[in-house]
Amino acid sequence: MKLSRIALAGGVAASTVLLIAGPAAAHVSVQPVGEAAKGGYATLNFKVPNERDQASTVKLEVNFPADHPLSSVTPQAVPGWDIKIDKSKLDKPLEVHGKKITEAVSKVTWTADDSEIAPGYFQQFPVSVGALPEDADQLVFKAIQTYDNKEVVRWIEEPTEGGEEPDSPAPVLKLSAADDHHGGGAADDAKEGDDHKAADTAASTKENHAAASSSSSDTTARTLGIIGIVIGVVGVAFGVLAGRRRSA
């Protein structure tokens, strides 16, 4: 009986922990597909879980960082959702591939058309972005989630390094070190080409040696064959002469 009460108490405690931890962990977040390297381009997934039991998510607004504007923002179509892109003028134009960019995307809004994020489900909203800043370690995207019961949740609190996670944290994208792979691509290709040439040369040399060795072996065999025939003929002649002498 005592053990049953202890088990029941433990179960209630565990359930309480799950109930408390669940909502805190289920917030709008952003993750790159692969890596998000400084100075490069990346595809980002904004993951939106539904935290409510009696309401569905019908709208998501993602605000792009004004302190690090992105020259290229291209959302991927999501079935059942309409997409609206807002742009704003830049205080300081960006120069991309020799061209000046005077405005950048400030916000992307997804609104449910004939779809929604039902309780117990989540939805991902992909966006291709670039070029990522080279002078930042992370980007903060403030998001607003709207439910069909008119409830609005603002995921706009910026986390602080070493501090506790806010109640409504904004999605944060961590940037990795600049990717030098493309810069070294030509050198890598040249090295690979040299390796192939060296391998071909070695194979050709080996074939030539094998051919020369085979030719030498054939010549030696022919020479030994001729010598054997000559010795055989001489032996036969010697035998014939010896027989005649005995008869005489």
C-alpha cells in the first residue's frame, strides 16, 4: 500500500514536470538545412508547434533583422498557406555582385487558406536567405503566432548569453564560420586532376614495362627453341655417323 502511494506520488510529480516543461520547449524556432555559414546562403526552416489544445494556428509572422538586412529572401510555397512579403527601405544600401540594393525584406507572413496547424501538430515554413552577414554570430527573428480563437503569442524576447531562457524567446539562428570550400574548389580540382594524371602515367609506365618484359620473354623463348632444334639436329647427325663407323 505504501509503495503504491509512493508510485502514485512519483507519477503525479513526473506529470507535473512534463506539463511545466512542455509549453516552455514548444516555441517557434529556426533551424538551417545543413549549415548557415557567415557570408553564405542557406535554407532556413521556421518550425511552428501548436501549444493549444482547443485552438489551431492560422497565421505566422516572421520579422527579419533590421541590423543585418538580407539581400535575398525567398520563401518556399507551403500548401494551404498564403504568403505575403513586406520590404522596407534601407538606411544604408547593400552592394551585392556590383549592384546596390536599396530595400530588403522586413517581414514574411504565412496565413492559412485551406489549412491550419491543429493541436498536437507542427508545421515548417522554409525560406532561402542570403547573403548571411560576416560580422555577426547569430541572427534574431522575432515571430508572432496567431490562433483561430484570436489569441496572439509574441515570440520576441531575445535570449541573453548565460541567462535563463525567456518565457517567449525569439527564434535565434546561430551562424557558423565562413565556408572556404568554394574558394579552394579550383585548387582541389587541379590537385585531383594532377593525381589522375600521375595515376594514368604510372599505369602507362607499368603497361610499357609489362609489354617490354613480355617481348623480351618471347625473344628469349624463341632463341632457346632454335638452339634446342640445332642441338637436336646435331645429335641426330652425330648418331648417324657413329652408326656408319661401327658398320665399317
